[in-house]
Amino acid sequence: MPVIYPGQMIGIIGNDQRAFLLALAAKKMGYKVAMIVNAQIQETPLASILDAQVEGDPNQYADLARLGDICQVLTYTDELLDETLLEQLAQNYYLPQGSSVLSVTQDRYLERVFLDDLNINIPPSTTVVDVEDIQQGIDSIGYPCILKPIQKGFGKQYQRFIKEPADLDQLTDFLQLGSYLLESWIPDAQELSVMVAKDVQGDLTVLPIVENDYQDHQLRLSIVPARIDQTVAAEINRLANLIGQKLDYVGVFGIEFFLTPDMNIYVKRLVPTPHISGNVLERTLNFSQYEYHLKAICQLALGEARLNNAGVTLNIQEASLSLVKTQMKIKPDWYFNLYHLQDRQQFGSLTAIGAAVNPLLEKLEAADLYHA
């Protein structure tokens, strides 16, 4: 396929914050942007920056095809899209990301098979379909553990933390979604992630490692550079290159890790799009993860990633919105990005940059926005 130059149209499939930030990056680089939108999205800042809109549903092939008809390249930010629809779309339109990656990343079992085949360390796990299987699995991997549906995307209410035998009594009526994955809980783990850009020639650019703080399954804070030693960083970069070489994909994808106190590294999961934890790179790197993604799918030169500053990004929830608005009036050197695209999603983020991480965290704590 030919190079996609600024001035041409990029079609983005998705309507979350990643789609919004990808669209902003595309506009900044001089591209036109089109998306499939519904009535709710038309009332948000996302719709206001689009050059073209296709009213419809991204889960309907006819609407995807209408988007493809007006674009030179298509990309998606929704990791739960129907792989079959995207496979059909890729046969008729230019979709560099492809669709086969979704068969790996949407299924927890297949994701583990992929990683295990590469001899990559993953949390011990087993598949289960009933309570008897759970007991047998616990006999193998032990307590504590967590029960998750094999298919991703069902939300935290479909997961159960199992700490002791008494917890099994509550699971008799819980297994309603077919197969599940029973996975060992990794206690006291530091959570890390890395974004990897892969171009159509298969060349990789690994972006700086990010340290993350999750609370109640929600990413709250991202930190760069991650507070890890060089041996851990070197191993994560090795794993990122190994996975990137084997993954059939073009664009930016994410890898999440657990790092235990005794320095064992486990791969937590793969993300077949730019990932929210990479948003901290917007103000700290020479190019954001979204610019790297666009360069990859448009066949522009990637180049090396260069970290210019330390940074922390706090994701903003509705409960802290009033505090954040106060800080907007008194913090001239903080970067604020407020939006509200869909219910139950975050309202935006703020990013602070500087020479070192710890002073930035202290400023967030002093503003009563973050408590480690």
C-alpha cells in the first residue's frame, strides 16, 4: 500500500478516550479524521474535531464499509471489536492493524498459549467450567487466586477473588459465562506497562516503561520513568521485542506486567491498541504513543523514542472533578485534558512533568489529588 500523507483521511473505529486522543494527534499531524458516531458521541468534544461522520454502529459491517469508502486508512482503538467483521473489512479496505491479533488478546486462554509458546513467564492458571474444576485448580495453583471469564470485556463484576475455602460456597450460581480462567493472585506486585510501535516492515520501537497504580480495576496514575532497576528494564525491553516480533500487527500495542518484590516478572496481558497508561508519554516523549501509531499505520518513519522529562498522569474521575478545576486556576505548569465521552468513563486527566518523579508525586499529594 502507498504511504498515507497528511491531508488524507484516517478512519478511526472506536469512541473512547483513546479514539479522541488519536483523532487529536492525527489533526495535529495534518490528517483529516472520520469516525462512526452515534447520538451520544455527537454531543461530545470528539465529534467537534471530525472532518467526516458516519452515523451508525461499528458492530455493523455496512457502517464500517461506509467509513472505509471515504478513508485512505482505517484503524481501531476498541479492543473488543468483532474479529470476524474486521477480517472482512481488511479484505476490502486498508486496515494495517489487521484482525488476527484480536483472537489472541480477546481470549485469556489463547493469550496465555501465545505467551507460553514464547517461554514467557505468566501467572499460573487453569481453565474451569464448574465448582469442581475450581477446587482442582486451587489444588494445583493454591490460594489466593482470581476467577475470570475466558473472554475479556465483561467487567469486574464477573470476576471473583478467592482467598480461602469458604469463598467457594459463593460460586455455585456464579459460573454463567461458560469457561473461566482461574489465575494465581500475584501479591504486592508493582504494575508496569510498555508501548511498542511496529511498522509494516516489522521494525519495532519500544517506548519507555511506565509504572502504573490501579485501584478497583481502574488505572489511577501512570509514572515515567518507571521506578525500576536497569536489569528489570532490560528484561522488559527484551520481552517487548520478542512479543512484537511474533505478534501479527502494525501500529502501537501495549504489554502489561507484574513485578514481584523478589524481581520476578510476569506478563499480565496484551493490549492490541494504544493503551491508556501510555498517555503519560504525551508530554514526556519526543512523540506521543498516538503519533507513533499514526506513523506506523501511515508508513512514515518511526525513529527512536527519546524521553525528555519525568512525568505523572492522574486519571480524573467525576468525584475529584471540583478539586481538579480548582487546580486549573493555580497550577500554570500542569497540563489538563478534560472530556466526558461516555458514561462510566473517566472525565479526563492531568499531567505534571519535571526533572524527577518523587517531587511530582508530592505536589499531587499536596493538592489532595493522590495518596500513594
